[in-house]
Amino acid sequence: MPELENLNRAGISAYLRNHIRTVPDWPAPGVQFRDITPLLQNPKVFRVLIDAFVHRYMDPALRPDVVAGLDARGFILGAVVAYELNVGFVPIRKKGKLPFTTVQETYELEYGNATVELHTDAVTAGQRVLLIDDLIATGGTMMAGKNLLEKLGAVVTEGAAIVDLPELGGSQKIQAAGLPLFTLVDFAGH
């Protein structure tokens, strides 16, 4: 896509930022919710978004064997990226949503706990996995996904997301745990 090739990372970030809607005071007062649905609604913007990830992970040094997406918006991104890279996709779901034998990981949220699960046959030992979600806030979901994949012997090569909210500390937590992280847009504040 010529338009994408003419944009550098800063240009792509600015382009995508212009298509992310901020919803004040949702889901609670004081929260600035970063809504990515406008990125998905416009086919041109959606293509720029997906191409930014695909072009990165086509590099042989970064190319995964499989893409894992975190429930639920990570499914949208991860499935399309996996398709474009011609690799498999595995969903990491909220507890109780997968029908086969699972491993699970519970993690802390700002307001309590949550549990995610992965089928025990979703990945094999040694597979290189790209873990993808829409947004990094406190980092709990991404870390839980990483832990699940590693329980099954996979190697999580990188975490990826559209948005990073650095003030919430998640990206620092993820990187401190040894997982490289790639994001396209940073938003100060939350």
C-alpha cells in the first residue's frame, strides 16, 4: 500500500491517533476511554492499522509461528494479522468460554480479579508466539496471556497493542518481566 510505505512510524501513529475516539468518564468518572472502534469501521484506516503490524512481523527475526489474541479485541487484530502472515491464531478467552481442556491464569484488575484460559493444545513447546491486544493499561491481561503460553512451553517473542497508556504502568511492568512490547499509539493520562 503506497500510503503506508510513505508514512514513517510517527506518521502512522499520528494517523491512527486521529481515528481513536476518546470517551470521557466511561466506564467510570475520571476515566478517558480510548475507543478503537473507529479504527475498525473505516476500511482504509483498518488496513493501515493491520499493515503496520503485518509489515513489522514479516521480518524473519520477528516472525511468529502463531499469533495469540487476548479476549476480545485482541481477537479482531490477532486473527487478521495471523491470516496475513499465514500463521495460526489462538484465542485466549475469559474463564468458562473454551470447550476443551484448558490452563488458566488469574490476574489483578484495578477493580478486582479476572481469569483467562487457553486450550492445552493451542500451542506446542518451542513455538514462537506473538501476543496481541488492543490496549495496554495495567498490563495484567498481557502478563496473564504470556504466563499461559509459557505454561505450555511456547516462547512469547513480543507483546503488541494499538494503544499504550504509559501512566498506568502496564508497559513498564511487561517490559520488566522480559517481554518486548510494540505499540503504535501512546496516550498520556488515562
